[in-house]
Amino acid sequence: MFTSSRRDRTAMARVCITALLASSAMPALAGIDAVDRAVAEGSATQTAAAVTPEIIVVGERLLRDVRPERDLDEAAISTYGVSTIDELVGAVEGELDSGEDDEPLLLVNGERIHDLDEIGAYPVEALRRLRLLPRGSASRLGGKAGQRVITLTLHRQMRSATVTLAPRLSTEGGGQSHRGETILTHIRGQTRANVAFRIRDEDALFESERDIIQPEPRLPFARGGNVIAYPDLSGEIDPLLSDLGGRIITVAPIPRGTSPVLADFATAGLIADTDLGDFRTLRPEARTYEINASFGTRLLPWLRSSATVRLGRSASRSQRGLASGLFLLDSENPFSPFSEDVALAFYRDDRALDFRSTRYSGEANLSLNANVGQWRASLNGRHTRARDSSRSDRSDQAGPLVLADGLDPFATDLGEMIAIRTDRSRAKSRGSRAQLSFSGPAFKLPAGPVSATVEGRIEGSRIRSLSSFSAGNDKRGFARSERFVRLGVEVPIASARNNVLPFVGELSASADLGRGKISGAGSLDSHTLGLTWHPRPPIRLRAALESTTLPAAIQLLGNPVLITPAVRTFDVLTGDTVDVTQITGGNPMLEPQRKRTWRASAIVRLAPRLGLQLSSEYIDSNERNLTSFLPPASAAVQLAFPDRFVRDASGRLVTVDLRPVNFAAQRQQRLRYGLSLNAPLGGGAPRVAPSSAPDSEDDDDAPPPPPPTSAGPRTRLVLSANHSIVLRDEIEIRPRLNPVDLLRGGAIGIGGGRVRHQIDSTAGITSGGLGGRVSVTWRGPSQLETRINGQASALSFSPLLLVNLRAFADLRRFLPQSSWSDGLRLSLNVTNVANQRQRVRDSGGDTPLQYKPAYRDPLGRAVEFEIRKVF
């Protein structure tokens, strides 16, 4: 067990380190010059422009005719109530993501960056505008034909230190966590630098804190010990004892004290019992530290460089009960009061069975972006390293331990004699990548220029692992080299602007062809063909065919073998929840997976002034050799992989091997549609008139804003709602086996079948530093087919409605004359407001242990209070 008060103090001490780091930046901040301070407060725009070098904007100028799906100015950004740019990008992507997106192509001030880490740790106050462009818009900028584009426009001048402290707790108790963050930011024209330090500390949550009733153990082990018969472990202990007790006694607690007589066992009372929930975690104790440093500047008028370094450490500790041991007490032992041989069943109570894991990771990224005429060149180099280690305890007693004749078991702590074996594993991985791309107009057609991209990439990766979980030391090594080339083009076919087939509107085709040579996997091809049509400016239609072949990730091939005992699992063939030995790790025999996807999407803008638009997307995907970890299995998976699920002589499930496999095929058809709104409400500060298209990074070309229509802060409303429908979802586990219909009770895991309907919606409103945001998710019902004792049955999963709430307030709004309130924001975040958990019922209306609400959602309703100060 952990001592919660000590843990809380330790966690808060770690979190407060961030405040100390921020204080070291205060002297520097005190020296901000008058120009920087004026710009930061928005009162000297012309002065800032005078001292800022000219910004060369490339990317967004090429996308002037592409209307964004999301266009957020500072007022709209503030409705999200987030602290950093990566949080904002994640929230915006979550409103649109269909689950099949490539990573978006990112532009910062009109120039491409290769990783969100380069800009993600910046405070959100550094951002003037965010635009998310639709799928297929990246091909002009050297991206893939199916990628989206996210453009980020930063303020020209900023110097700040940001400190965030946020404790979080569950309203049901337990599971407390703390997080802290310190960010130092400097932006001056074309030069920007940022250093962010983040920590997070989470307490362990135990099963006893959620009143989970433990299953009956295989034998009546207890911390104080029980006496049972031997060799018939379920039979009568001793006829003489039964005579004294007046009943047949099969289990008797060991009485306290030394040298007990037979009658003491007959009158000792109830059977000794131990609640293993005090030693089993629902959620592990975890700590994470991360530091991210990035720097970017313009070396020459046509050349820009950026560099990012990220270091991280994460550690977790979970508990899986107590080690058990069985001791044989011979009737000839002088300290035995029994006339028969008996066994003593004990738990070792001085230490729980721990599983600890630690990960150290580092990443360095260097990019050069050059503009040569109308062509753009990009060179990116990346190197990563990681070191993972784990330590797992398990009971090392294979059978009953015979006690020596001269040993008094009632005067000896037998629990300390229970052997515990600690298995260890470690893995070291590294990877290097160099990528060079050129993109620009190849030639011009009557409808417009043809954009072309040529890209080459070389990559090398290696993983080495050592594991002591299996017999002997399992040493593995795996290395991979990759060479990849890609050619992409976008060809305009019709253009109303250029008077080429004007009745058609704007019509263009794109193609993306790639081939890679991967050691151990051979040649792998990919291609994307797309067609984009704007019959009228408010309407955008797109259709695409994508085909990719991907090798399994190197970690799936070379990770060390881990053997974890006492993992609670629901057995779909017996209906029992049992503790099994679980095997995980890599599988070097995995084959590359092939995926073919048809997409069709539409965007209709109904009221541009309100930012009101409708969107829809249809996806039809077909995968072969689907790579996946073998999940805690459904009946179909257990029957298809019988060698992965080992049972004892009584049919009880004892071992499951969940190492990854290739499923034969999966076919899925989905439809997602929704609407979004981004509109000012009432009067207040004016909204800058939008330009004709999302053009430059700074809106310098926009007309001057109109005079304010009324006094007071501007109010902004942002709405988003999407409905996802799964029309078809079938998986073929192995060749020549009947497909499993995931929409009709079939499943490959015990989490339930595929949900046919899901609705995701968010609403945010802000006004002058006050704001709130609510998100609602509704998931429809589903079923899981079972085959308990050979009889077909099903588990029913209820619909689930989840509501999350975030409210925030800038204290400057309430205390305008107070200097310390400037930049101080208080936030309240509540997840799962109604404390809802999914309910699972079998055909008899009962809930199996593995599906108890606390297992479905251990934390439940959680409340986080955030204090954030920008200096």
C-alpha cells in the first residue's frame, strides 16, 4: 500500500518545482523593452512592424483559394480554454477526426514544420490564428494527397513565462493526481524560442477503494493462514477435529498464539479471509517528466532553420495481489495437533506483487526550409532513442513446501518463506531519419499551374531487448533500413477563375505514388488518387482512392517477452472471471499489412459570417494482414487461436498469450456527418472583416476593422456536432474462417462489439476572459457473443452518455486595478459530470465481475482545479 498523505506531499513538491523554474525567468522578464511590452499589450502595432523584419510567407499564399474547415481567431481560440498549442490542435482535430487521418501538414507563419513538438509546447497566447484546411489540401505544399493542413499564425512579438498547477481528484475518492507546467517563450520577428517543462504525478487507485468483490481464490489462502486437508485439498481436515466442532470441517483458521491444541482450531471462528483489493490496483501509480526545447530563426532571406529537442522519463507501478504458498505439515511433526497430514495456506503479507516499468526517451529534430523561386525545398533530420525497463514479481513456489519436522509452524512466520521471483526485461531502441522534398509548380495549364512534389527518405532503426521472464535469458535484436521515394502531382482540370470550363467550377485531380524498399519486408508500394470539385464557392466535394502497404512497427517485432501473473480476465467460454498468466511482447513473424480505402467527402458553407457549415465523409476500407495485439479474447478468437489460450485439467483458463498477430482481413464502411458554428454574439469589440480567402499569415492585406458597434467585451460562440454511423464492420480472423460481424455481437476482444452509432458534440462560449465549454459523447448499445459451456449467449452493453465541462475566468476581469491579477486564470474541469459508467448484463441480467462499473471506468467523475499565471 502507498501512504496517501506522504504521496500527496511528495507529488505537490514535484509539481511546485515548475514554479521555481518560472521564478528564475522573472529578472529577464523585468527587462522587457518598451517596444516589446507595447506589442505584447497590443498597443503598438505600427512600432512592432517597424522593428520586425519582413516575413516571407510561402505556404498560405498557395492556399488562398482553399477555404478552411475551421478558422479560429483569438476570440474563438479562447473558447477552448486550453493552455498550449498542442492541446488546441488536439481539440480541433478531435472535432473532425474520422479515425483514419494521416498526421496533418503543419504551417507556422506560412512555412512548413515537420513535427508538432516544434510548436506544440508554446502557450496558446502566442497564437493569433489557427486554420484547419480540408483533406487533400496538402499536395501543393509537398504533403500527401490525402493530408489536411493546419496553419498557425504567431504573434510577431512575445516574451513570457507561464506557470500552471493543477490538482485533480475523483469525487468517489482515490486516484488523485497533480500536474504542473512551466513555459518560457520568446518571439521576436523571425526568431522564436521556447522551453517547456512538464510533470505529472498520479496516485494508485486500488480495487478496495471501489468496493470490488474479489473472486473466490483457488484455495483459501489468507494472511493469517488457514488449515486445509491434504492431499485432498477440499476434503475433511481431521475426523477428530470434526468431532470437536460438531460438523465436518474442511477449512479452519489458524488461531493466534503459539502451540495451539486441536480444540483451538474447532473454536477459532470464521475462516481467515484477506481482501486482495487492498493489494490490486485499478490504475497504477505513475510519474512523468518531460522537457521540450525548440528554436527557430531565418538564416538567410530564403532559408529558415529550426531545431527541437525533447527529453522524457515516465515510470509506473502497479500491484497484482499477494504471493501465496502452501505448506505441508506432517502428522508426525511434534508441533502438529492433527492426526492427519494437513496443508497450511498462507499469503505473504510483507510485500505485494509489483510490476514496475520505466521509460527514458529522447528526440532531436533539425529542419531547413528553403525557397528557390517558386519552388520550396525541405530537409529534415530526426534521431530518437528510448530505453525501457520493467520489473515484475511473481510467486516462485511450484508446489507444497514440506515443513521440517523440527519446525514449529505456529511460532514461525510462514509467509516470509514464500519465495518471490523478480523477472526483469529491458529494451533499447534507436532510429534515424533523413527526408528531403522539393515542391512547386512544374508547368502551367490553361486551368492553372500543375503542382509537383518529389520526396526521398532514408531511415534506419534498431531494437535490442533482453528478458528473464522465460527459461534462461531471451535476447533479441532487430534492425531495419528503409528507402522511400514519392512523387505527387496536382493537376487543375477546370477553373471558373481562369475561364476554363467555367460552368464546371473549380476541378482538380491529384495523384501520389510511392515505393519503399524495407529490409526484411521487400518492396512496398502506396498510391493515392483524388478528385476535388468546387461546383460553387460554398461547396467542396472530394473523392479519393488510397492504397498503402505498411510493415509492422519495429517494437511489435522486437519487444521483449513479458509474463504477468494474476491478470483478471473474463473467460467467454465458461462465463467466469479468473486470474491468468498473461504473455505479451513482440512477434518477429508479423507480415506487412495492406490497406485500400475509398473516401468521399463534402463540405457546404451555409452562412460564412456565422462560420456555419455542414460536412460529411464516407469511408470504405479493406485491410489485409491486419496487425493487432491479440486482445483478451472473444469466443471467435479463442476458437481461432486455441494454442494462445491454455487451460488446466479442469478446463479453467490459466494462461493467455496476447502477442501480436496478423488477422486475415477486415472490411469497414462508415459515414460521419455534422455541422459547426463559429460566430460572434451581440455587440462588443469588433470582428475584423475576413479577407476573400485564408491568405497570409498575418492579415496585413485585410481592410481596417470597422468601428465598434457597442462597448464591452466581445462574446464568441463555437459549436460542433458530429454523428458517426458504422454501416459495416466484418473481420476475418484466419483464412477460410467465416467472417465475424462486429455489428451483430461478434468481437475480437471482450470490450464488446462495434458500436453502430456515436454522437460527439461540443459547445464553447467566451466573453472578456470568462468562458465555458461542454462536450457530450453518446455511444450506442452493443453486444458480445459468448459460448458459455457450449451454449450460445450474449453480453449486452448499454448506451453511454458522457458529459465533460470546463469553465475558466481571467481574474483581470474582476480585479482590473490589481497588477497580480494580470495574466492569472482559474479553471475548473469536470470529466464525466454525471458519473456515468457503461452497464453490462448477461442473459440472466447479472454483471460478470470483469464488467463491473469500476473496471469499465475506475476513476468516474473527476474534478480538476487549474491555476495558470502568465508573467
